[in-house]
Amino acid sequence: MRKPKRSPAPSATAQDAIEHWGELLPLADFLPLNVGLRSAREQTMISLLGSPRLPLTTHDQPDRASDLVKRLAPTTTRISGNIRVRGIRPAVESLTEVMSKVFSEQPGLEDVLDDNGMLVVRLRRPTSGLPSTAISNHSWGTALDLRLVGMESPANTHDRIPRFIAVMLSAFNEAGWFSGIAFHDTMHFEVADQTMHKWANEGRFAP
């Protein structure tokens, strides 16, 4: 995967910044993705963090989070001026490190990057529009959907991806996060299956 060059800071106006970071780039320039990583399996998540209380819908039901997740995600953490997340402690710590690295390498991105939530207890909402009975990894506070301020989160962007996602791919993958581009969900990053097991072995899920 080609590591994006340091991008010049966009010009002063907010609209210029949105256009700069939202520019669609060829996905082929950033392949391969997720080398050595796989999406966290539902079985892994339940075995390590417990199951949300079923049944779930496609809408957030925060009271149905597992007891361990509630203990590991007690408060909201501010990552930047726009991004405030509630997730389990090791995932938020990792995310903070990733974002610090990205923002230091990509001037201007911090001002326009926003999110659509981390701990969101629900079923998956596939970008194909088809219904799913699988539990979303957001339900354990280990996944994050990103967007630009005032814009919709990019879902399936096919063979092109917005610049703001492209410049973050390497940092997330290096930290053990899996990119949702692999299942046509461009906005999405989640802690990979391998990383979940590693953190468990390190005792990082102790309440």
C-alpha cells in the first residue's frame, strides 16, 4: 500500500478544506489494505467482551451493551475539537495515538474531521442495503465511522476513496485497525480480530 505523501494544508476557507479532503482518489493507489489483519469476528467479540443484550435493531440501544463494555467505556473522550467518542478503554487509547500521528502528518485535517460514533449498540447495516442479523462491531465500542464536518459519512465509494480516508489508512493498519473498505464501507475502521486477541492476552480488557 502506498503511503500518502504529506498533504499541503488546504486554503483558508472551510469550503476549500472540505473540497481538498473530500477529493476522490484512486483506491488502486492504496492497495493492498489490511495486510495481516481480518475483520473482528462476532465470536471473538462475544468471547472477549460479552454479548449485548438481545434482540437488537439497526438503531442504537446503548442500555443493551454488555456489562464488561459498560465498565470499559464509562465516559466520553475528546480526541479533537470535533471528535468526541465513547468506546472501550484500549480502543480509545489506540485511537488517540492514531489520530495524533495523522494530525501531525496532515496539517488542516484535524479542523474538518468528524465522526458518527464509536459505541453504537445495534445490528450491522450493510452498505448493500440488505438486512443483517449480525451484531455490529460498534456494539463493543471498537469501531469508528468518520466523515468531514457537515458532510455525510462515505459508505461504498467503489474504486475511489476520499483523501481524508486515504491519508489515514496506513496509521490505522499499523495500529492494528481494519479498514471497512474491504467490505465496501469506506467510512469505517475497527479494531482487527488479531488485535483484539493481542489485547486480551495483555490483560487490557480487565475492568
